[in-house]
Amino acid sequence: MKDISDTLLQTFRTSYEADKNAQVLHGALAKTDMMNLAYYPAKGAALKGAFTVEVKTRGITAQEQSGRCWLFAALNILREKVAEKCHLDQFELSQNYLSFYDKLEKANNFLEMVIENADAPVKGQLMQYVLRGMSDGGYWTEAADLVEKYGVVPKQVQPETYQSGHTDRFVSTLNRLLRKDAMELRELVKAGRDPYARKTEMMEEVYKAECIAFGEPVQTFDFSYRDKDNHFHEDRGLSPLDFYHKYVGISLYDYMAVINEPTFDKPLGRLIAFHGVENMAGRDMKGLNLTGKDMEDLCVKQLKAGEPVWFACDAGAAGARKEGVWDPVSVRYEDLLGGFSMDMDKGKQLEYSASSATHAMLLTGVHLDEKGNPDRWKIENSWGKDVGDNGYFVCSEDYFQKFVYEAVIPKKHFTEDQKKMMELEPVYINAWDEDY
């Protein structure tokens, strides 16, 4: 291996000191947030304006200091079903209710994976993946499994707590507990003892901790509301599943996650599957790997049918939070730091960990050019109303093709060939190799 020599350092110094633009940029960056300087207002302004196709949604939500974007986005799709049925202008489902069960299911799955792999080396890749523990993050598949098992409730029935909106300390504390539990369960299995009685005690501790932080999940409730014509309605003694079946009235298993991940281990036209810590025990993540054009066509089809699209993207790439713009032309950090290039094709940026899906939101509109092709997309975010255009964002077609990795589409919108792809045996990958 070669060290950095004094001669090489002098070459670097000479080059920098001869670059007057670089020194001006240093002066600007010394006193200003990079995000403010990286944004090109004229380029971003070109993305603003009306959209050819736009779906009505009922209000911006705020996930606060938590990683529950995927759950907010899923519940915001279901929110629209309830609002239509009940003739409401504003409505919100409880994110706290389902995120309670999400953490409970993740803890259970974590312990099950520990028991199942008790003989795997603790420093091996599998156990090191498991021991990362849980996070607030998740996928559409997990949201669908949670809703179908536990139902949903209105936000007024189980509102947010401070801890549900500020989850970092709770999650890190729980992961410390789970890692200690992992050590104990592995030792029980290696000693030839049944680990499940102790596992039940561990899960009871997790349940109690969650109740203290988030409140115990409601079992039955009364749903009362006034519709937009001021008519009063009340429905008594509902369970969360009753409410889901009666007021949402769809099955999330009628949707399919589509991914666009052109990497060497994920063939196009096939279901890609893995079992992750984010899953429920006995469930797998699945996504149909299609071209970017096919995924885009399905998104347009769904918007034209009047329904927003759950999607996942790299929110850390080419984003101006305050202005509500995602666009590689409008946001250029590389110009501030010397004008280097970060361009990679989509598959390689996934393989080399240069990008990944970090945030989920809703597509609520699309603008089509004179040839009928998308050139910008309207986005409903879950970062509150103080960013973007009262909480709504826009992304360019360039950003969509480079940094959107997953979209969720009702199966009825797929072509017959795509439906046949869903019937093929999934291609299973290692959970630590997943990118969406």
C-alpha cells in the first residue's frame, strides 16, 4: 500500500492554490449551509407548475423525528379510501397504532431468527446482519402484513405520543435489550435447552416497554364523525379489523411492489425475495423487478385511475428540502466541491452503495410532455407543511429514473405478461444484499 508522500501533498496544495474559484467556494461554504448553495433556483423553478394528471389527497402528515415514512405513505393511501366512503375533507389514520405492532413483530422476528440460526457464527455475515437489530424503517410488504393482521384505527382513537414521534432513543434502547436476549437464547440452544419459554418472557418485556412509550393498542372503539355536509355519524364497538374491512374495504394483498434494480443478482422480469429483520416471522419481502420504463408506465396508469402511488427513493440524492425539489440538475453539491462527477448507472450505484432507497412517499401527480411522456412528478411527503410547497414536493424525470427504486401498484393494472412473471418462483437473495 502506498502512503501519501510529502511530494504528493505539495502537488495537491499547488493545484488548489492556483484555483481561485475553489477558494471563493471555500469562503462561501465557511458561512453557509451546503444545501442552500447547491440549489439552482432557475432550474428548480422550471419543475414547478400544474400537472397533467393529479390525484386529490387530504392533507400533509408529519412523521416527526422517526423513520416511519413507509407506514405513513401506506396509511395515507388507505386514508383516501375512508375519506371517500365517509365524505370527509380531512382524515388521518393512526400511525402510532400500527407502528406499535411493527416494533413488536420485528422484535419477535429478530428473536426467531436468532433461535433459527443459533449455530451460525456470531461474527459471520448472517448474524452480524441480524444483530443490527430493528429500526423504524420498513417496506410496503411489512405495511401490508401489519394492516391485514391488525387492521387500522382513526388517529383520534390512538394519537401520537412524544416517543412515537421521536423514536431514536427508544429503538436504540430496545436493540440493546434484544442483543442481550440474543446472547441468552443462543446459549440456551447450544446447551440443548428449549428457548421458547424464555423467549415468551422476553417478548412480554418488549410489549410492556412499548405500552409505556406509545400506549397500549386499542382493542375496540367507537367511530364518530361529521361529514363535509355536517351530518353526524357514529359506529360503536368496532375492532381495528372491523374498521379496516368496513371503511377501507380493500385488501393490500391485491397490490404488488415493483422494483427497478438492474443489479447482477436481480434478473429483470422476476420476483425478488428475501427475509429481513423488518419482516414478520414467516413472511418475506417481495418485489417484481421491471425496467424503469415499465415501472413508470404502471405509475402513470395508477394515477390516471385516480389513486396515488406508494414509492421509495433515495431522498439524500439531489434534494432541496426547503424548496421541495428533487432533481440532479437543480441540486448539485459536486459543483460546490470542485466540479467532480458522481454519475454512475443505476445498477452500479446500488452495487457500490452509492445510493439506496431511504424514504417512502406518495406520487400524487405527473406532468406529461407533448409526446405523452412524464417529465416531472408531484409528491406528497410526510415531513409536515413547513417544507416544499406546503408539504408537497416535485421531482424531475431524471431523478425518477436514477433514484426511484420501488413503486406499489394494484395487480389489476399489470399487463398479462407481467402477471405471469409474478407466478414464477421468486429469486431469493441474502437480506444484507437488499437495496429496496
